[in-house]
Amino acid sequence: MIHSEEVFKIGKFVKPHGIKGEIAMHFDNDIFDRTDCPYLVCLIDGIFVPFFIDEYRFKGSETALFLLSDINSEEKAKRLSGKEVYFPRKYYENEEENVDYSWNYFIGFTVEDKKLGKLGSIVAVDDSTLNTLFMIEPEGEDESIIIPATEDFVAGVDDKKKILYVELPEGLI
């Protein structure tokens, strides 16, 4: 079984392409292009389901067309339309040290500030506006914390312990 902390969002299936089960996917970042992975993951009825890739081809810089195992008709491809697509962290973590992280990669990480200490866990990334934001859920508290997702605040990353170290300006929280 695949757990949410084992994957991070990289895009969304948009619509079927043709009648043989090919489906278009819009990417949020280019990790798929930089890393070799035999499958993608979708959240279907609350369960992360892997879909093995038979073939793919890029159709622009942010879109690709996929043929997935067992998705061999337009009707089956249509069922995946609108589904968010996730990438297994284990394939991303095997990349070289100088990687450009996607903000979605940090979902599930604990955030620790240099002065304030542990803030909580990142539960979502809001990239619907010009400024991308981390939604942080503190342990044992009802009110979420929202901070800008910017390299200016990142002090370090511990991939193994899943901790994002930050140095936030005074008064932000």
C-alpha cells in the first residue's frame, strides 16, 4: 500500500487523447523529465493507485501524453480525467545533491524555525496565487499557520528526517 508521505503531487491528468487509452497530463514541475520511474500514482477513492507507464511523449514543456498499462480505451482514460498525479519520493530522493525542489515535495515535512522551533507539518501547498504558500498544521492546535514558500526563508532540508528548516522574519507568525 502506498502512503501519502511516500508521494508528492506533480500534476493532473487532463483528458483522453484519441480512442486507444492515451491520456494527456499537465505537469506542475519537471521532475518526471529528470528522473526515471516506471509508474505514476493517482489518488482514487482515497487510495493511492500506481499506474505503470507503457509509453509517453511530450507535447510541449508542461504536457505529455501517456499510455498506461491496462488503460486501453477512451472510456478507461476518461475515468482518470481530472485526477491529480503523484510521484514516488524514493525516485526523487535518489537524484544528485543539487536538486531543484518542487514546493509540493515538502508536503508531509515538519517545519522548524531557527528561533521559534517546531511549527508543525506542511499539509498543503497553495500555488493558486502569485505567492506560493505553505499550509502548516501545528500539533495539538486548531488554527493553521500560513507562511510564504520562498527560498529566502529556507535554511536547510533534511530529506531523511523529512524536516524543512526555515529562518522566518520576526513578526511573520
